[in-house]
Amino acid sequence: METKYATHYEENQRVCFYDCDYKGRMKLSSILRRSSEIAGSDYTIKGYGHEILWEQDMVFLLSRVSVKIFDYPKQPDEIITRTWESGKKGAMFLRGTEIINNNKISASIQSGWILASPNTRKIHKPSYYAFNMPQDEDKEVFALPVGKIHYGELNLLGQREVRISDLDENGHVYNAVYSDMACDFLPKEKYDKDIDNFRINYVSEAVLGEKIDMYAFEEDNRNVIVGKVCDKICFECEFIWKS
């Protein structure tokens, strides 16, 4: 018998002191962690948890994220995080997520996930496996679409070595940590600005001891940070600032 699942899944959470930066704003990495974790919970509840997929030589990997921030949640706000599957684009499973605070959308997020073999990292097309995940392709996501990040000549800023505390259970840098790395290489006067939209593309995984060369590109109201390992792009991200 086919199991019917709700299209949207949501969780309640209190914004904690450790979720926020020195300006009292919920950190970008905290927003990304919330988005990633609730996606995992949604997959698990609907029968596609990590262990089940792993046994079938499959795993969901986060490929791209775009975040529109309307208003930063702050400690001790009580927020609702809501997520849903929102269609497919090429090899990616698209997902919408929103963080609601005081009955208003504080952040609107689009993420793109790829299905791959955990052993070979071969990417499977969405048609590879018949997922019974309800879709909501009509609900609006206000973030910029996930896609290629454009930039010109890059300037080397410095280097960041991968440390033990950066790693997740898979032995790679956890996805939200890259946003912290990028923020650490922004000029303070830029970081102090509020983000209008942030996008990050995960290209290759970094592991313990690797040294990530950090590069930057800046124009008008936009900063791009790119991390490379041995001249191979590891991640690239874009900050668009509020006027």
C-alpha cells in the first residue's frame, strides 16, 4: 500500500546565543545548518534516511544553496523552519526551505541536492531511483536560483588549513563550515553589512590537513570568495549586500 506523506515538513526551534554573531544576528552558518538538517529529517521521515540509502549505494549530497535574508532571527526568537521538495533541475533535486519568525519569512532558501554513490561519487540522475517524495513546485522561493557564480580575476587572500573540528561524520568539511571560512576572509566593514542574498556552490570535498587557498573578487555591492585546494576549486560563494 502506498504511504501518503505531507508535502511540507516543519520543526520549531529557539535561536540560541551560540547561533548568533557579535552583531546579534543568526549566523549564516547557523541558517545553513538548519536548512541542511531539516532536509535530512524530511528524507528520513519519508523513508529515505542516510542508512537506508547507503545500503543501496546511494547518498544525498548538498550541491548548491541560495539564501535570501529578509530579516535576521535573533536570540531568543522562536522560529519555525519549513521545507519541501520543489522539483528537479538537471541532476539536482531542488528543495525549498523557509525560516519563519513572528509569522513572517526571515529567510527563504533554495538548495540543490545530488544523488551519488558514496563509494565512487558517481552522480545518479533523478530518474535512477523512484522516489515517492511529494512535490510543491508552485510555492515561491524568494532566493536567487541556484546556479553558476560569475566573477572576474581573483586575488589571493590567504590560506585556511582544514582542522579536526571542521569535519563531519563522513570525514569531510561539513557544508556550513565553508560559509564560516568565507566570512572569516571578508573585510570587517563588509561583514558588518546585512546580507540580501548568499549563494554557495560545493564543488569538491576537503579533508583533514588540506590547505584551502582563499581567493576574492569584489564589485559594487557583491563579494565572491573562492576556495581552492591544489588549484582545484573546492567551493565558491557570493555575498550580495543590502543597500
